[in-house]
Amino acid sequence: MARAQLQDAPKGTTTLAAKALPIPFEKLPISQRIHWLHFSLLMSTPLLAIYGLLTTPWVSQTFYLTLVTYLLTGFGITAGYHRLWSHRAYDAPVVTRAILAIMGGSALQGSILWWCRDHRVHHRYTDTEKDPYGAQNGFWYSHIVWMLFKKDKSKVGKADIDDLENDPVVRWQHKHYVAIMLTFSVVIPMLIAGLGWGDWRGGYFYAVILRMVIVHHATFCVNSLAHWLGDVSFDDKHSPRDHFITALVTFGEGYHNFHHQFPQDYRNAIKFYQYDPTKWLILVLSYLGLAYNLRTFPENEIRKGALMIKEKRLNEIKATIKYGPPADKLPQYTRSEYETEVRDHGRQWLLVDGFIHDVAQFIPEHPGGPKYIRNMLGKDASRAFGGVVYDHSNGARNLMSMMRVGVITE
């Protein structure tokens, strides 16, 4: 009957039963889930860089050109994409924003709009399924694997990017991203090396490819290494950590626990000796009038966060230490009962500061000799213990607390 109804249906119509259901994302063939553009770029450029290193001699001018392009594109990401646009940690005039947009675009990491959207999602959903490069999925996933595969749109987190969409510099860069990237990342470095000193090959393999790979993986370390290596200095709810090595390879982005706690602060490093060249660049720009409204989180709240994590760590250590039984858990004795226990029952008990201590095992080990302790058994040794005979150290007092067997009640 059902077959007959299906056959009799008018041409061009489809019954509900005949409609094809969409295939769940996780069941798509691997070939359809791979982001082939990212995969091709991120897999081929390291191989090209290695080939260039093995086959192309270094020319000193090309080395300096590579260093300059590395710094320009790296700072374009950290000072531009990250601190200016993702977190609005400072403001800048159009000329600064345009230059940073070109520098960041030359790093070949996508447009400001694309990069910052994912980064804001990362901060909003850190270490969750909606975090695009969630560290909970492993070091290599957050470093590079997340870019090699398309995202399941049903699991993509959302972030507010209205301010970016209203920024004319961001819109301009997004519209002309490919042209900006090819011109400033590829063509100009090759022209400088080729026309300047005849090193076309070095210009391509070093100033373009090798520099691109290094900046890529320096940036990727903020997503991976900064969530894996180091200390949690302000909060341990999430995975970001602080470490000098990460800062060294990421233009100062290595104090990542601080950054995730106070993302709108233009600094990553707050101590003068910590390595943060991006902070120093922003400061220089502000002195030149090319940046302003440098935002910092209230110092009191920063100190409060540091103190809270220190207190938590101290409490964790404290929980592993034995302090002896508390007074309210000890049996109570009157002074005469204490004296009777020693005199009539042979207890080797010593009274110090209101606590009765069983010193039987300690008498032979007493560094001042057993005579002084034996002379005080059944008596109040508080004054002798506190300085009349010898002013004992905190170490001695702590050791005595482990010998408590009772408390005196008057």
C-alpha cells in the first residue's frame, strides 16, 4: 500500500519518507572533514622550508631581511590581531591600525575578522567543547590539528564581533586580505632580496617560507605551549600557564595565566624583568602618539588573584601536614589528676603551655640530655621550656604538638 502511494505521488513532489536526512558531521568521510586549504598550506610550507635550508646558502642581507619580516609579521599578530583587536587592550589611530593590519595580514593567518572571532570564542569557552583550539584535546590538537579539519557548526561557539565589523580598517583588510597577504608577505620580500642583492632564491625560501613557518608555530604555541608549560599564578580554573620559554618564542605572550585572567590588560608580563616585547612596542607607540588609552587591570585585583592562588597552594600543602590533635579532641585532666598519673601510674608526661605531652619515646633523644626532662615530669615545664632553662625553637614546639595526650582544665 505504501509502495503504491509512493508510486502514485505526483512528479516533482517528495514524501517525508523519501527525504534524505543530513549525514551527521562526525560520520562524514575523513576526506570531507579535512580543511584542504589549511592542510595543504600547513603541511607543505615546513617541507619547503626544510628543502630551502638544505639547498640554499645563507646570504647575510637575506638573513637580516628574514629577521625584519619575522618581527614585523609577529608583532602584527601579537600587538595587532591579539591585543588591539581581539581584546581592545588599547586604542590606536587609523595609521597605526592600517600598518598593523598589513603586518598581521602578512603572517598568513587569516584576516583580523576571522582570527579575532575564533580567539574571542577561545576566551569565552576556554577548555570546553566550544573552544576552537581547546587544550583539553591535547597539545598537538591545540597547536595545529584544529586547523586541519573543518568545524562541526553545531558545536562552534559564538562571540560578539560587532566592533570589528564596524571598524573600517578591519573591513578593508578582510575584503582585500588575499591581495595584502600576497603583496606584503610574498612579493615585496622577494623583490627586496632579488633586486637588492640578487638573492631571489633566498628571498623566497627564507624571507617568505621559513619566516612564515616560524611565525606560524610561534603563534600556535600560544594555543598549545602556553596551556601546557609553566605555573598558574592567578587562577587554576582553566589551563593557561605562565612561563618564560613560552614568552620567548611568542613575542611575550607566554604569561598566559595572567592574560586569561585579565585579557583587556595591554601587558602580558607585569614585572619589569619578564620578557614581553609586545608590551614594550605598545609603550613606544604610545610615546610616539601612535597608541593611546593603554588599559591595565586594577593593581589591587591583580594582587588579590595572586594571593588567592598562593593561599590555595599553601592550604593544599597544609592538608598534607600533621599538626597533632587539637585541644577540643584531647581528654581533659585537672592539675592534680596530671600529677597523680605521673606519680602513681608511672606516666612520663610533661606539662607545657596547658598541654600534657607523653615524652617517653623522646627522652632518650632529647638534644639537651634526658636529665632536664625527667626533672620536670609531673610538673609545669612551661617557663623552663620558654626560656628559663632554654627558649625552644618553633621546630621543637611543632614536635611537641605531636606528643599531646591531654589538656589541663583548672
